[in-house]
Amino acid sequence: MLTVVLACMVQGQDMVYLVHSNTLSFDEARLPDAQILRGNVIFRHDSALMYCDSAYFFDKANSLHAFSHVRFVQGDTLFGYGDALYYDGNTKKARIRRNVKLVHFSTVLTTDSLNYDRQQNLAYYFTGGKIKDSLNTLTSVWGQYHPPTHQAVFRNTVQLENDRFTLASDTLKYNTESHIADIVGPTEIVYEQETTILSTLGQYNTENEQSTLYHRSQVIHDDGKSMTGDTIFYDKQNGYGRVWGNMEMKDTVQKATLYGNYGELYEKDSRGFATDSALMVDWSEEDYSYMHADTLFTEDIHYLYPDSSGIDTTYKQIRAHYNVRLYRTDMQMVCDSAVYNSRDSIMELYNEPVCWNENNQISADFIEIFMKDGVVDHAHGVGAALVVKQETTKYFDQLSGKEMTAFIQDSELTKVDVSGNAETIFYPHEEGGDFIGMNRTQSSFVQIFFQDEQVDHVLFTTETTGTLYPLNQIPSGQDKLNTFFWATTERPLKPGDVFDRPERTPRPTSAPISASAENDDSNPTSAQKDENKTNKSTINRQSGNINKRKMK
């Protein structure tokens, strides 16, 4: 046997040579050119050692067939085991069969058939296999492992499992040292009864559960919340998500979706925000609402009822900052900032808010919109409150005061209460529809009732003063209240208009409201003075604190 070893050694270092065997024999009839080896057989090729119970050694072909208790050793880091080994020293390719196990540091690959290319340092299986490292277990029909880089590739029915989640995919790249999975095909990551991640391209760190996902990936939570985007960074452990490009944050419980080109989500606080083309769509009712702002914030607020019940409930709060525009079929709004909470269904509008309902414009320094059963019920305005209704391109009905409440039913304005230096301008109609003139009044309190989008009747206090001007005798400047402005160019008329950025209509500087029509600077004619007296007498002739005047 020593002679055989020496002969193989002198032929070159790339030759496979026999290190040890208990017995050596030949059977030229059955196995020509083969050495039949039995008992503690050891081969060596370069830095690789191969062990088995028995083998056929073809020294001329520089190859061998090893059987029973096969062990393959590459250096001091790679170990292979199996029932049979077929090794070609010229190509440096090994085929290990049946009960195969490949061990590399803490990584263990098991399969029934494994091919190992020593030149490329690459092992792969093709009939189903499993790779297990210190953290994860991966199975697939086809798999490949590169020991120098710890990089593995899996195809066909890929599944990655650990104690926290399961990953299923058609194709996956995975590093057994960094525990990072490269998503290169349709992939689903499932945290049972918590979260599902869907992606076709990205990277998932299975150790710290941070991922970077591309191509319209999704993160879906079992509580009904989800986020979708062109690019998503998601930290599962800390419950934090960041989205770039065509972001959608959906809440199927609250039935609202937050859109934008950038946004962030904080799961533990149930809060998030969107910016860059930010849009909030509320689809909880048949009448959708669309709100746009420079930045939109959403948050779940925990509220403890201040009574003995101790009930703790959660409601949604939405904050819109800067250049707010909202469209609903029953009302449209613009302002600088807004806050909405679902606990009492109130939306607060700040900094020059303007609302529209049908042909009516409502404005004030501050406005609250009260919702009931998903529709606008009434609006309350404080400071420079103004309601304007356009009768014609020239005539505008107007109500102004310190405080105002506008009531809406079936999407139509039904009543407006104005208090505090209340002023009105109206154009009453004849039965046939012609205008009678322009009626201008001053009062501490006014109630206006509407029917079929027209003024039906008006209630004044007994202290009301006013003037009814014929249309051809209206003094210059008296057809507009001091607070009048008309902002129709700002009004969003359809959902897409919320993204428009029209210039804000300047509001007039409020002047002191005159105590009576006779104090106007217009200096009316004698005929007008007589008309003033007649109108004033008509307004004040009824008894009680509130009088009624029918406006046809």
C-alpha cells in the first residue's frame, strides 16, 4: 500500500491519494481499474480529507466511490456526512447521497442528495433540503450554500421559521452569519395574530426584525391597520414604520386611509403622519370626505370617562397643519389648520376658515363643525362670523356678527343664528320672484330660516333697526357688510381640487358696526329716510322680545 501512495504522490499534487485502508484488493472482471478498499478508509485531496468504511478507488481516473459512514472534511470548518460519496478529483466535485448532513460552524444543512463543488466552494441540493443556523430553520426544494460568505439561495416552496414568525417565499437569499434574508420574489412574513408583511423585493433582518422593502410592499396588522408604499422601512420590534413614495396607511376599523409621498407610523402610540401630497380619506360613511394639508397627523387617544364607571375608550384624532382643504358633498372647507376627533365628532378649523354648503359661504375667526351619524349637523363660528349667499352675480345675502351657528339638514342650510352686533343684508322677493329691494338691519340677535335654498323668514330682537332700500336707490357701498368677502375661487368643487393651491382671498379689516342705519355715512335722501322710518316701524311693531318678518 505504501508503494501505491508514493506512485500517486509523484504524479502531482492535484491527484487523489489513498492515506489508509485496512485491506486492498482487485476484481478486474467486475471492477476494472478499481482498488477495492475496506476498513477505516481515508483519502486526501488538497486540503480535503474523505473517510468511509469501504470504497472503490480509481487512481487512473483520479476518482473514488465511498460507502458507509462517509465523512468529508474541508479544512477545519466544513464537515460533510452521508451514506455514499462520489468524488472526481479532476473537477473537484463531490456527490454525497442519503442521510446527508453538511456542517459549517453553527450552520447545518440536511438533505438526501447534495452536490459540492470544491473549486467554487459551493454546495447545493435539488430534491428538498433544510438549513438550520443558530436562529432560523429554512426549507426548500432547491437550495445552494456558499461557505466562505455564509450565503444561501433557496428556490421552490421556501419557508423560514423561528420562534416569532414564519417566512414563505418562492425564492430567497439568506446569510447564515448575519441572519439577513434578501427578498427577491413574492414573499409573506407572518407573525401569528399580529402582523403580515408582503413584499417582492427587499431585505429582512431576522435578528432585529428590521426590514427595507420595495415595489409596493405591505405591512398589515391584525387590528385593521396597514401601510403600503414604494419603499418601506419597518422595525417590527419597536413598532415603527417609515414609507417613501405613494404611501397608504389604512385603518379598516375607523374606515379611513392616509395618503402621501412620505409618512411615519408609531404602532405603540397608534399615531402616524403623512406629508408631501398628504390626503386623508374617510370612507366610514357613504359620503366620503377628502382632506388635504401640508402635513396630516393621526393618533388614537385613550379617554377615561370622568365618572364612577371608569370606562376607558379610544377615539381617533386627526390634526391637519397648514393649507388645509376638505371636500365633502354636503360641505367644503379651507383653513390653515384643523383638528378632528371621533369621540364627539367635532372638527375645529383655525386661522381664516371658510366653509361652503350649497350656495352658502360660512366664515369666522374660528369654526367648529359638528357631525352626527356621519353627516354635518351644524357649524359654530366665533369672531367676525359671516354667512354669505349669492342671489345673483351682483346681489349677496349676508349675515354678520360676533358668533354664529349654522344648522344643516339633508345637506342643506336650514337655519342660522347670529348674535353680538348682528348685521344682515337681504334681498326679499315678491311672490312672482322679483326682488323687492335690499333690506339692511342691525340687531343684537338674528335668526334666519331657509327653505329650498331660499330665505323663508327672519326673527329679530325688538331693538332691531334697519332700512329697506329700493334696488335703484341703494347707496354706494351699502350693499356689502364691513366683514364681507367672497372666496369662491378657493372652494374645492370635487375631491381632486383639495390639492389645488389658490391664493387666499383677503379678508377686510373689520370696522365698528353702526348702531342704526341712520348713522351710515351714505347720507340717504329724504325719500330713503321716510322708507327707513316705515321699515323700522314695521320691524318693531310686534310685541315680545323676538319679532317675525316673512321674506317672500
